[in-house]
Amino acid sequence: MPGIVVGKIKQTRRLTQHEFTFVKQQSPGDIKVTLPTANQFPAIYYKKGISDKVYPNHSAFLWDIVPIIKAEIQALASEGAQYVQIDAPRYSYYIDPKWRNYIKTELGLDPDQALDEAVRADNACLQGAKRPGVTLAIHLCRSNNRSQWYAEGGYDAIAEKLFGQLQVDAFLLEYESERAGTFEPLRYVPRGKTVVLGLVSSKLPAMESEDQLAKRIDEATKYVPLENLALSPQCGFASTMEGNLLTEEEQWSKLKLVVDTAVKVWGRA
């Protein structure tokens, strides 16, 4: 049955080596590589009544995936990737009441214990990869397929644990709509770590204004110093094959807006 774990997983090749090798040959500058969090796979591919014949629970499956992601991150760091990011949509489940209930009733897991394990798993994947010249980052997503979203709520419920424990240099956070809540949870971000504010929508074609973005960045400085803030779209324009409901021209306009605002706020892009 496609898409469902029916046997023990095993790695047959590197995850991103072919892409990274190509980009190194073509790119004149720094290279960023993104990988899925190990936590993504049990949530999607583990099905009770089928997968539990080979893995007794989600946790057992998760910890078989961790060494694969860990080895990939370490390889990328040693091969010259300057920026390695893990994309983590599943943390959104712990901030939205309906998804917390889903974790409890459908998956049979305690949400708080599941969050603890998710953080441990991501940290295990990142272990040993930090070195001079390499930035490790995590992006907290709320879905981005065809301009849709699946979770809402502020970061309050997970902020202290997530910001305080995840061993990354940068947090990329979606803040393009009221669904993301306030900047107040950023008070838990340790000094010296970067917060990339996803203030520009990759879902909607309507253009934000430079003044509007600059004002929101200023609001965030109540919790994180300006030198530790950055600006980006809230997610990628094509984080799924189908992409979002924007034209290519609208996407380029959004990227130009990010650059122009960065120059206005920080004096450089």
C-alpha cells in the first residue's frame, strides 16, 4: 500500500546529495538546503492496524528515521552547505486545540509528551552538525498547499519549550496573519538567536506595504533585538508541487518587497 509504512525502513541513498552537488556546481554564493523534520514521517505514514505490525508505535518509527536525517545534516555541513534548515509543520499541531485533540484521540498520545519527544528528535538530528560558518535553522509551518492552511493559534503554548530547547541558530516563524498570534512568545527566544519574521504572505497575491512591515518589525523588537531579527515570506511559494495561487510576477514582487524593506529597516538586504 503506497504511502503507508509496511516494513522496516532502510536508507538506499543520500537524501540531497544529487541536488547539493548540482547547486555547488552552479551557485556563486552561499547554499541553503532544506530537509523535512523526522517528526513529519510518523504523522503521515504510520497507520494503526498496518504499520504497527513492524513498528509497535509512532515513537519506534520516529527513532528509526532520526539517524537518517542526522547523517544527512552532518554530511551537508561537512560538504560546505552554509545553511541547513529543517521544515517542521507538525509543531503547529501543539498550538491548535483541534489538533491537540486529534493527537490525543486519534493517535492515542499525550500532546505535551509528544511535543517533548519531537524536540528531542529534532535535537538528535542536529547533533554534531554545528560548526563555524554553518547556520542551523528550523521553519515552523502551518501548511502552504494551494494557498491553504490547517492550523491556527499563537506560539504561546510551545514557545518556552521550543525556543528554549531546540538547538538551532535561527527560528523561521509564520506571522503573516492574525492566526499566528502576537509577538509576545518571542520573549522566550534566547539572546543571540535569530528570528526570521514571516510577515509577507506566500499564499495571497495582495501586497503588503513597506511601512506596514517596518511597523511590525518594530513591534517585534520589544522582545528580540533588531540585530537578531530578519524578514522573509511566511513560507515558500512552492513548498508543494502544486504551488500557491499566485502568478510568477506576483511572487517576484513579494521577494522584491522583502529586499526593499530589509534595506529600509536594516540598511542592507
